[in-house]
Amino acid sequence: MPSVLLPLLVLGCMSEPPDPGTRSERVVILLESAPRELDPRLVSDSSSTKVARLISCGLTTVETDDLRPVPEAAASVVPSCASSCSRWVVTLRDDVFWHDGEKVTAADVVYTYRSIMESDLPSPFRGALRRKIRSVTAVDAVGTGGAQQVVFDLHRPVAAFPVDLSLGLVPAHVLEPRGGLSGRFGDRIVGCGPYRFLYQYRDQKVVLERNDRYFKPVGPRYVVVRSLPDEATRLLAVTAGSGDVAVNLLSPPLVRHLQGQDDVTVASRPAAGVTYLAFNLLDERLADVRVRKAIAMGIDRASIVERQFGGMAKVASSVLPPMHWAFAKSASPVPFDPDTARALLEEAGYGPGLRPLSFTIKCTTDRFRRNVAEIMAHQLEASGMHVDVLPLEISTFLDDVRKGSFEMYTLQAPEILDPDILRWFFHSQAAPVLRVQAGRSRFGEVDRTLYPPHFEDVGGPFREQCVKRWFPMVQSQAEENRVELAAGRPVGIGNGNRSSFYDPTLDCLLDLAYTTMDRDEGIKMYEEAQRMIAEALPILPLWHEDNVAVLSRGISGYRLLPINRFTGVAEVHLER
């Protein structure tokens, strides 16, 4: 760290230090909120993830056009067998260095993953990695010319395991002396990414400098990440040139206002997120698929995309975004058809002269999101439903979602990388409550603690594989669940299935695809799963919003990614 910066850090900075370098040497990235943590093992919020990713590197990266993980600090990541494989072998590149000059080694990889799984660090990745990884070890690499290797042994096959290897690495030689597996950085963040940490000034900015030993070319010498919570201030910063890169920080109306102006450039690209409308299937009315389809057909999503997002979004047919390698290309969105919606409601016993139908959609207090929810509610009125919109402060909103206190809610899943997100959203044992919930719909009448409900009633084109491969998996998992319950520990595979949906055939497809090493065969399973989800509509995928960048004059070459990360800043050219 340059000595001139040390007094700034020690004194706590009585006033904000000036940005380093000249305007032709630095790029200023704007964020809505300050990063809370830069240790890649501990990041849990969007801002922290984006900044930490510039400082750290992973064995793989998912910052690709189709979201397939590809090697980064690794030279190769391969399963040790062709099918049903629970061992992955990672060979490291020999030209990856920590910012202090030490080479990245297999011992660093082992330390990173063990420190998450075995220490008392508050890592949000611990649960997922423990469920997948049995052990991680450095091995003697025979016949690799001295390259270092790491072996990951898993509890069971995980086809998309390379996604988990995109986690940022940390240096054992720095952290282990500071507390073993629980070692923390303090003020000295050491990574292996394209930029090295210089300092952080309060909650206002983080300053980074180019890592000249990075194994890929890096452009601007300095990156300043500035936090501006107020949207008006962000708008002024980017139009005045004091902020260079603002991605997804301005509302669509403001972006439309900026298009065509000479002092900024607006760029957009389809993003890897989805905005969805969730249904509580424990509600008898919403347990009826005809009602869910009527709601889907009563929302003119194409009109909302065009008028509210200025065309910078795409109507969704699946939770997976269209660029994702496992996306079902044959899927098509539910059409806008209010006449059919009214007919479906009448068939279900609702409408004029029948039972009235009234719902509440919960959303956040964000003005734009609330406005979109109100447009959907107005559209649904035309199909014979009365819909109220209840905007809630974000913590209250999320608490209601977690407790199941909703009829419908709308929310965005911002980064969909692993196709296993479908299992998290829709698998019966991913519901937040696994035991019988008396007095609710049929979706609450089943016990999910040991077995997927009615698992023996599978059907469809993969039934034979379900019987042969899945039934033994179900029995084995049930035994594990018995042990966990007896020890007083929770069971299940997450709590993403807020709708409480279940379908045994879908459970089978999602479990098989999760463990099928043959990529083509796994894609077929994911495609069939998406077809079933589109037919059952436990949630309604609304649209995939674009990543939208507003760039100041003089910035060129910034590459937007499907996920909202800042890797593209390393490729920026400064013309000022």
C-alpha cells in the first residue's frame, strides 16, 4: 500500500481524500449503497459482491454470455468420471498471483473452502457448500508438469458444481496466521483479481488500483467505486461526468430521458434475472390452476414491457433467462387473453352472478415497482378480479414473504446462474414448511419431511429413469432426514418454494437433472421441467429486465454482462 495513503487510513480521514490519478487514468463506478464486506467468503449483498469480484478471482467465472462457468484461476475443471460422478479435479494455472506477489496455490484453494465450511466465520455460502462438498484436498499432480491440483469430493453427483467454484479465493499465507480457518483480513484485503485494494473511505467510496500481474490485460489504472444512495444525485453525477458507470441505478423513466443526449451513452443488454408474481397455493382459490392461468392471461405483460421499461425487458416464459444454457427454447409466454381469463374464472365458479374474487398483491415501496403492480391490478380488474396493491417497506415485505403471509407478491430474482434455481423454487421439499398444515388447500395436506409427496406416482417421458435412479435417491435421502430430525436439525433443500407447490414428476426431473453429468441429457430434463412449470404456473414469470448502463462521455469499450458485475471495467478505454 502506498505510504501516502496510510495517514488517511490511520486518522480516519477528517475530510474525503481526493481520487487518485488524473481523469484519464481512472473510472468512477456508481453504486446505490456502500459495500459492507470485501472478503469474498462473507459477501451477502449486491454491492459487496460487485466490488469484491474486482479484487478477488475464483477457480471459475460465470461472467459469460450464456452463464456457463468457465475456468478462471483454474486451467481446467473436470469430473473424474463420465457419469454419476461425485469427484471433481481442478488444475490451477501457474500464472495467478496474489496482490502481495505470492503465487496462488492449491493450499489457498483448500483453505478458502475449508474456512467457509469448518470455521465460525459468518459465511452465507456455508450451508450450500456443506450440503454438496464432503472434502477438499490438495493432491500431488502426476504428469501435469508441476501444475497444482485440488480434488473436491462431493456427497453426491452435482452436474453444475463448477458454478460453486466461482467463489472468490483468499490467501492462506495471509489469513491462517490471523486465526487459522477463522482468519480475517482486517484493513488489508489481498486478492488475485484485476484490481488491488488501496483504501475505503467510510461508506462513500472504495479505491482500487490496477493489478499489473493479472493474467489478463487490465485497462484503467484506478477504479473508484462511489456510493450515492439518492437517485437524483446519481443522475447529476453521471450527466456532469463525476460518475462514469451507472448500471441499473436509474429508473426506466430517467433512462428514457437520457437516451439521445450527447453527454452520456445508454447501453442495454438482456440480463440474467427474472421478475415474477408468486401465488400462495395454500389459499384454496389459488390452488386452482384455472385461477392462476386466468391471472396470467389477464396481465398484458408486453404492454408493460414496452411502456414502462421502454422495451428494455423481455416477456418471460421461464424463470431461467433466455441466454441461459438450460433455457427451454421451445417455451412460449402465457398469452394476454382477458376473454379466456374470464371464461376460466367462470369455469372455476367466479364471476358475475357467481362468487366474487378479490386478491392483494404485495410489493415494495419503490415508486416504479409499486406503479407496475398497480398497472397489473388494473388490468386484472378487466378479467373480473378485484385486486388491491399493498406496498410495504422492504424488511416488512420480506418478512411477510418468509412467513407465508401473502396471497400474491411480486419480486425480482436478480442473478440466475445455476439451473438448480428451479429446484429451489419448485421442489416439494424446498417449501418453508414441510409438515402438514391443516385447514389449508391440498398443497398443505401433505407431509414433506421425509419423502416428496406421492413420489411413487411419477409419470412422463422420464418415468423409467425416475424408478431406476430417483427412487433409490428418495429412500436414501429419507434415511438422512430421519437422522437429522432425530438430532433436532432442520431438513429440506431450502426455503425457496414459497408457493408450497408439489408435483412428484417435477421433483424427479429436478433431482435427476441436478445429478446428471451428461449435459445434453440434463438439458432435456430441464426443458421438460420448464414445460411442466409453465403448465402448472406455481409462479408467473413476468419479464426479464435488461441490464442498463448509463456511461459518461469519454468511456468506451464497457462490456455489459448478463449478470450485473463490473468485470467490463477492466476493458474500458478512456478518451478524455
